Amino acid sequence: MDSQLFQEIEMLHQRICQALGDPKRLMILYLLNQRPRNVGELALELETPQPTISHHLKILRERSLVKMRKEGTIAYYTLADVRVIEALDLLRSILRDSIAVQAQLAEFSALKAEQNDTE
Amino acid sequence: MDSQLFQEIEMLHQRICQALGDPKRLMILYLLNQRPRNVGELALELETPQPTISHHLKILRERSLVKMRKEGTIAYYTLADVRVIEALDLLRSILRDSIAVQAQLAEFSALKAEQNDTE
DNA sequence: TATAAATATTTACAGAGGTTAATGTAATGG
DNA sequence: CCATTACATTAACCTCTGTAAATATTTATA
């Protein structure tokens, strides 16, 4: 029963989640969500050496998260599936809420410390 | 402009996406989505030493992806936000589609090879 | 053909992070 | 008070992986 789930999650990790585990690759995906770009543009915008960008793009390509089309010597990269951004936006909403909660907790602690001071 | 996006994605990576980059942690999240469990249960079901599970739970706790409540010596862990699973399911749907496409490509290649053989 | 531009690949290196064993801590029962 | 159970922490080891430099490949152009 569960070995089915195990296998699927193993693939989910190897093919997608691991690819999302790097900040540069997240940035690449968000930039490609705005519009297609070539390798040089990405290298400039992320202030990162071109071979590094190519390396990350290779990983994203192998996992079918981006698509490439070549025109002459220029390689244009596109987002393969918008649902990646949808998923990342979902995770960002979780992030915002958890930050908000932590801010509230900090405020509460500060208030409590203030009360203890006046006692 | 973009430095705003850069910062937010940096946080998204440090707090959430990096946490999803390990298969054991993905499994823990999916198991907790079924029902709350304690550390021992997770260690048994994932066939993993207890300190390893504790380590992963610490990471998930620090990033507000799971919640803990203690009853005596037993620590019960719960999913903090169901949207994590929603996001992961979205990614799984991408995975399924990309696998389907690859299967079609493989079939197409096989067909083509067969045609070349008969020529 | 020679040169330049754009991208990919290879190699080596360094750092981050997962695993394990040993140890520490806290709560429960005898 | 001691032993046990359940979990957390620490430290050492090791693998994985991101980075950068050098090189290779491909295409266009003179």
C-alpha cells in the first residue's frame, strides 16, 4: 500500500523538489515566469557566471521544469509548466502566515516582559 | 524592484523549499497529513533511526511546517498547514504529466527505430 | 577558413547537510 | 531513588552538490 506512496514521493523528490532546493534555480523559474530569457540575460540579472547558470538550467531541463529553443547560437529558455509557480506561490503564502504568527508572538513576549518589569 | 522579489525568494528557499528537498522529510509530511504521529511511530514506519527522525522534525519545526504537542514523554507531531500538501500535490501532477510525455517520446523513438530497421 | 559570440561541458574544490553512534534530558513506574 | 521509556542533542564522518576556471562546441560572420 504505502510502498506505492513511498516510490511516488521518492520520484517527486528526485525530479522536482530537489530542483527547487536552490535559491538561484527558484530565481530562474520566477524570471522565466515573467518572460522567456536566454542564458546571457539570466547570468546578468542574477549576477552569476554563465557556466553556473548553464549548470542550473541543465538540472531544470532534465527535470522538465523549463523548455529550451535554440535560434542560432542563442538558447531561449521558457517555463515548462506554470503550475510550478502556482505551487511556489502557495508555499509563499504559508511563509507569510508563519512570519505573521511569529511577529505576533514576538509582540506578545515583549508585552509580557513589559508587564513583568512593572510588577 | 526586483530586490524585493529576490529577498522573498531567498526566504522561501531558506524556510520552506530547502526543507522539502529531502525525501524523508517529504514522507514525514505526507504521513502527518494522514494523522498525527509520535517520533517512535515515524521511526518505525520510515525504518530510520530515531535520532535521524528527530533531526528532520527539528528542521520542520523550526520552519513552522509541523507542530508538536507533548503528553508525558511522548511527542505528537501534526501538520502545521495543509497547504504544504496542496503544493506538493500540484508538483506531483506536474511530475505525472512530464512522465507521460517522456513515455510518449520513448514510444515514438521505438516506432521510428522499428521503421528504420525495415528499410 | 579564421574569428568571434553564445552556450555547454569538464574538472577541481569547498561547503552544506544527512547519517549514525554516543550521550544527555525529561517524565513515568517500581 | 533507581530504572526505563521516549525523545533531543552532540560530534564525527561522509556524501552530495553548488561554484568557478578552463576548455570545448556550435553557429554566424568576415
